[in-house]
Amino acid sequence: MPRSVNTVASRARRKKILKRVKGQFGRRKNVWTVAKNAYEKGQQYAYRDRRAKKRFFRGLWIQRINAATREYGMSYSEFMGKIHSKNIDLSRKALADLATNNPEAFKAIVDAVK
């Protein structure tokens, strides 16, 4: 009995990967082995960076809060210590948004903790 190879399924698998790497540069878009490696590496980066994005944004929020509190003569660590002692439960994301988009509301928070 001859060997059976499922050409339809293997072609579909290759087409699926090649479709996903369509916009890439050079041989990454049309050579199967290079495209497969590029796709797998891209998936690794995507998995890693979904977690790194959370760290990156927390750092960004801290920088924005620090810059805004220094206008009122206070450091970030002082401000966060006082805000926790006054039991004001606002996330760093919300505080950073207030600091950039609504400075008068942020000033009211700073005055409340001083």
C-alpha cells in the first residue's frame, strides 16, 4: 500500500503561516522555513511583550505622577505615602490621567494630602 500524505492539510498549514507573515521583509514572507521561524519568533515576542507592556505603562504612570507632583513641591514617594495614609484609593493609572488631562483635579488631590 502506498504511503498516504495529507497534502491538503499540510498545504493549508503552510498557507496559514505564509498568510500571517505576508507583510514581512525579504525571504521571511515567501520562503517556508524562514517564514515559519519568523512567525514563531514573532509569537514569542508577542507573548513576552503582552507582559512587558504592563510594566512599561506602570513606569510611565509613575513618571507622569512624579512630574506633576514636583510642580507642587513634593516627590512621587512622598505623594504616594501621603495618599495611602489618607486612604485615597486611586490607581496610578487614574492619577496619571488626572495629572495630564485634568490638572485642577490633580491639584485638589495634592492639596487634600498636604
